[in-house]
Amino acid sequence: MINTSQAVISRHQTPKQVTKPKARTRKNPESNFRLVETSDNTLNTVLATKTVKTGLKNGETVVLVSPERPEQVMRKLAMTGINATAAIKRSRLFIFTSQPAISGNLSLSTDYRKVLGELLDLANKPVDRIVIMGVDLLLNLESQYLAFASVSKFSQAADEMGCKVIAQYSRNSSTAHDRLDAACSSLVNAYYVMQRGKAGCGKAFQLNPKSIAA
């Protein structure tokens, strides 16, 4: 277990006792932070599996963080044809579990660089892609001010990781998510919404920039 000020992250696979490489990412020139809001929980799985599958297909090393237990995540990946067990054995895929521990007096002192950096340390090899499901659980949304501060710190830390960071949350009608939407719309450059495709369009889902989403 790794204890951070806002999250507890545990690794699915025990790391081998080897010398830690200096390079924790490949410094991909396309590295940046992308945030995706999904309209329902089913699309969470669609986004996670498609993102992981794309990374593995491109020969990338992928870190997947989810509030669900690793075995649940692996079953969902297997249903879409991803051999998660083989990818983990080859150190191409790392699955971590996140648990929220939100406290208002900790939000402004949270070191998201450390939180994300620990994921790279656990992988113990250069990482190309970090996929975070349920990122709203790692942010403090107790007030609009705290939401802005938390999103700002997280997005800055993600941009500095040197690899792709794709984060997701499933939108609901709560005040907390209204605050999150306002903060992300102001602070996150790559903010998208994934929705189910319209009948007759031939697409199961659509991914659009948040600013033009219906």
C-alpha cells in the first residue's frame, strides 16, 4: 500500500527486486493531460478498454488506475479481447486500485506530482500511458474554490509526467459534479465528453470536445 494525502493506491502485481531505471517515462512528444466525462457507467468500461487496447497495440507500457478491484478490471478487459494476464506478466500493463480519502484541510497541500510519480515508481520501467478511472474520487469537490484548486493541481501534475495521462469520470447530477465541470471547463485544455451514439448513425458512442457537446 502507498499512503498519500488523498488516495491509497495498491498494486496488483508485486514488483521485482531490480534496480530502478532513471527514466520513468519515454518523454513522448505527444504527452499531455486529457479528461473525459462519460454519460454512464457502461461507457466507463468502453473508454478504459479502448484506451488500454490502443496503448498495448502501439507497444506502449500502460498503467491503469481504477476504484474497482484488479480482478474485476481484468475480467472487463478480457471481455473485450485484452489478455491482461499476459500483458501484466510481460510488464506491459500495470493495474492499481485507488481508494478516495478526501479531507477539506488536505486538498490544497496535496502533492499530485507525488501521487502520479508513485505510479511510475511502482511500474519500475518507462511508462507511456496512464489511464485513471474515477478521477473525481481523487479530487476535492467540497466547494467551488476547492474544486478549482484541486483540478488545477492535478492537471499541472499530469502535464508534467512526460507521458499520456487520460482521466475519466462518470457525470451525475450532483452539485459536486457541477463544480467539477466548471473547474475543468476553465482549466483543462483537452476536455471531452463520451456519449452514446444517436440511433441510425451507426456508432455506439461519440467522443466530442466538451465545449460543443450536446
